[in-house]
Amino acid sequence: MSLRRGVLALLLLVVLSSALFLVYALNIYTAVPVEPEWAVLGADPIPEDAVTVRFSGTATLLFSDGETQWMTDGWFSRPGPLRLLLGKIAPDLSNIERGLADNHVVELAAVLPVHSHYDHAMDAPEVARRTGALLLGSESTANIGRGWGLPESQIQVLVDREPVQLGKFVITPIESRHFEFPDPAIRERALGNPELTVPLVPPVRVFDYRVGTAWVLHVSHPKGSWLIVGSAGYVEGALQGLDADIVFLGVGGLGSQTADYRETFWRETVDATAPTHIIPIHFDSLTGPAEGPFRGPVQAVTFISGGQEDTRLFLHDKAADNPELHFSTLPRFEEVVLFE
């Protein structure tokens, strides 16, 4: 009898320990893998006719030249880790309302998810509905819009290398690849069967948001040009012949890749376009607070993709090896001047 009680006590201890570890892993955030000295502040006042950017986290960027405003992703919901693991997700209307208000957005020309995973495309149809924007993206992104009830008149499917003009902005979408998850099972769930062929009606499971097409966006404006790399993936040679003054470099998961992968990614994005300025994006937690300082991923995520310190060291070394390159990280929601 005492032996049985001992076994039961041991099993209970194991269960409690596992539960405590899970709570820890889902609620303790790592540091962001960027250098504190790269941080810049918003400008006030904004010079007339300046081209500016506001950053909301992940790959949500708001661009304006004082006449036209458009946004990548428009993602503000940030469902928590337990909901992602165990439940279903849908756009959080209060978070979207707050995110648009924090960005001082009333009207947008377009919202353009860089691919169709939940942390890029889930909120975009509601952002389009509230702002009158066109939803621009792949057919998978279009089906997320249709599932949300966005009218077809506000949906436009992008074509590889076919430019879209929004005011003075010319946006050229270039087909690329998503970051490759190192774990085979997660990679298959996140990137296998990539297309959404019918409207997606939330709430749904997180992996129901298929990747669709992963775009790199080349943007030109009379005042300057930039590249938006929303995911740490690449297609060799895809960006040759393109120049950019600034590269918004998505580095999520980059440290979990091999050193050779990181070097190739840099060569195919930064070296290929010869910018003078690098702005890392997609380095922050997907489940952290939507306001306040940026946080790194929760510990549980580092067990899946990991490499936060490797990402930081890689970027640090690139900054040290390329003194002609200026590195900056953007504040949350504040307007920063890109070109005057």
C-alpha cells in the first residue's frame, strides 16, 4: 500500500513539475535580439513632405508621405500562448481599434500582408474594413478577406513583380520563401499544403492560416527606396538588380538556422540590394503585450526555433563588419522620418 502511495506521489510530483514548467515557459519572455544603442525615437514635428514609418511590432509597418498612407500586415490581436496551443483564434476587435488609434490611422490606401500566417494576415481584412483600404496579397490572403466578409471590391490579388501604385509609392511584390522551421513536424504544419483555396472563417486553429505566398516588397518613392523582408527566407538571385536605400530585415527565427544559412540570407537580401540602412523587424514576441516595450519570444518558443542569442550575435557582427551600414530599431507607434 505504501509503495502504491509512493508511486502516486511521484506521478503527482511529475505532473505538477511539468505544469509549473509549462507556465514558466509560456509566460517568461526572452530579451529582444537587437542592440539597445540601435533604438531611435520618433520625430516631432515631422518635416513637411517627409516619408515616414510607424512600427507596431512583428512586420506591421505604416508608411506615409503626408498624402498617402498604407500598411503591411496590420496585425494587432496577439492572442496568448495557451490560446495558440489549445484553442481557436480570431481577430480581436478591441486590439485592432486600439492599434489603429495608436498609429493615428483613420484611412489607408492599402493593407498588404507579407504572407498569410495569422501573425501577418489575420487582422488585415478588419483593418481594411475600418479604413477603406484595399487588401493586397496572395490568393490565400484574399480567401482570409473573403472569410471575414470583406467585399470583393476591396480585395486585389498581387502578381509576382507586377508593380502596384499607391499615390507616389510604387510597390513591387517579389515571390520569396518563408523562414524554414527547424523542427520537421512544425515545418510541415506551418509550411506544408501552403494555399488557402476556400474562404477561411474564424475562429480557427492557428495552423489553419496557411502561409500562401511569402512576399518581399520593393518600394520606391521619389524620395527614396526600401525593401521589406517580412520573413527570414530567400530565393537565390531573386533580388539581383534591385537597389534599396533601406532594408527592413525580418529576423524572426534566423538564429535557429545554420551559420551558412544566415550568411546566404544576408547575401541574398542585404548584399543584393546594397542599402545604407538596416532596420530589423519581426524580432519581438508574438504573444507579448501590444503596447509598451518590445519583448523577445516566450521561453516555449525558443525550444521550438531558438537561437535568440545567435540572431543577436549575427546582427552585432554584421554591424561591426560593415561600418558603412547604419542599424536602427524603431519605437512602437511613434512616427520616424525615413526621407525628408
